[in-house]
Amino acid sequence: MTPDEIMRMPEDQSVLIFSNARPVKATKAFQFKLFPGADHLVNLSQNEYQGQPEASQETNFKNKVDKWNQTVKAQHQAKKDDQTTDDEEDKLQDNIDQELESRHKKMLG
């Protein structure tokens, strides 16, 4: 079909395109035309919808939240263990400086 033919298609026609298959020209099925009055059988409102998760979903969610909290706690602990105080950092730097100075003296010898 050319782009012009697609633009001139009636509103109740469609072209279905699937991967690795030829396109299919089909007639649209409007549910309210097929089942007139079906919208009055049930009173549904999206604003009033209250989803109720299943117990397995709640358990799975709780397990994932617990696992996440443990990971965050472990990261915070590792970060805390990695931090040194200013005095400790000064001592470490002094030790490094002394080691470098002693190596330098040995090299000059």
C-alpha cells in the first residue's frame, strides 16, 4: 500500500504489522459496537479503583525491601569503616613521608 492509500483507509480498517511477516489489512472490532449497552452492566471508575495485592506479592516486595535495606546498611558501614579521622590521616601521611625519605636516602646512599 502507498502512503496515500493508508491515509484514505476508512476508520474501521487497520493495517497490522508483525515482525518477520507480511502486513495484514483488518477490520477494527469496536467493543461497544459489538456489545451495545455493555458499559452499563458494570459501574467502573478508574478514580475509585483500589488494587489489592496478593500475599505472595506483598511477601516478595517485603523481601526485596529488606534486601535493599541490608545492602544500603552494608554500604554505609563500609563507607564508615573507610573514613579516617584527621589525626589518623596525619599519622598515615607522616608514615608515608618517613618511608619515602628513608628510601630516598638509601638510593642516594
